Amino acid sequence: MTETENTVDVLRADARENRDRIIVSAREVFATAGLDATLADVAKHAGVGVGTIYRRFENKEGLIEALFASRLEDVAAMARAADAMADPWEGLLHFLNEGAVMMARDRALRELMFTGPPKAVQSTASRDDLAADIAETHKVIDGAAESLVSRAIDDGRLRADFTATDLPVLAFSIQATAQLAHGYNPELWRRTMGIIVDGMRASRTGVTPLDAEPLTTEQMAEVFVVNQTGRSIRER
């Protein structure tokens, strides 16, 4: 191998390393800050210049598309795995719990699944590709939900008046809890989950444990002030 070939290989390796670092950093930044995070935020987290990102991705929308194509497939794979479980009730609980975990820990994924592509990509080709990926993910989720609900009702453990369209409504409720309290009790959604599960049962002799501490009275007051004014009680 010539010196020139060695140099090219090193440059290619550096380029791959930079791209991987950008992807990892973008995943972490968007998971925490949501889709409003900027390329400058990602670059700072990755320890590279913004220009380095632009050499790998045309714009922020291209980075979002590259990052979330695989994340959306993860969601679809989770739905398929839940539907493949032999016990439909356990599959239903897996579907709700794993979906809640994925969304609660990734703000940008939650935003994409519940509100679609951000306005910033509405006039670009990236938006169409991302919207198609989201639509396909919802199609898989809807199919899994219909199958699980039907089988769980037939099995006798899911209340007979439950429908597949109830699932996304309940999932939205769980995520609303996660978003409401993420700065105070990031696991609070597990309490909502436990209460929802009991409401789904055809019958029960006990209650589902609520696997998270409730908000304190002070935290609840703080949550409402922050959500209404954008400012903490401590800043007033």
C-alpha cells in the first residue's frame, strides 16, 4: 500500500469516526432537548465544529432524518415483538411499558411520534422522507395494537369494551405525565401506567404496584408554575 493510499484510509477512518461521534452526540442532545436543539448544540456536545457537521449532513433536517430512521425502526420492532408474544396480556403490557420507556427517555422521538416532523422540515425533501418513516411506524404499531387487543379480549383479561384506538390515547396520557414531571420525577409516568393497567383489566382481585414515588405538594405546585409561566417558583 502506498503512502497516498495510507493517507486516504486514515482520512476515511477519521471521517467515519467524526460521523459516528456526531450521530451519538445528536442522539443524546435531541433526547434531552428535543427537536428544537441546534446543530451548534450538537457540535459542542460532540467536540467538533459546526462546519464538520455540515460536511457530513446537508442541514439539521438531514441529521434528524439519519438519526431517527433507525429509532423509528426500533419502535416498530418493539411493537412486532410485543405482538409475537404468546400471552396477549403480557404482550399488551410489554407494548405499553417498552413504548413508554422509549418515549420517556427520548424527547425528540416522543415529539416525532406524537406531533410529526418539526415545522423546520416541512418544506424540504427530508420532511417527506421522515413523514413516510413515521407513517410506516404508526402502521406497524396500529397493526400490533389491533392484534394484541383482539387476542387479549378473547383471552378474557382485557375488558371487552376496550378498543385498539384506546391504546394510543393511553400512551399519550403516559407521555404527558413524563413530559409534565421530567425535571422533578422522571419516573412518575410509571404511576400513571400502573393506574391505567388496572383500568384495562376485565377483573382484578388486587392492584398493580405503582413503581414510582408521587410528586410532593411542593413539586406539584412548582410543576404547574413552570408549565404556566416558564419560570420556577424560586425565581419569583
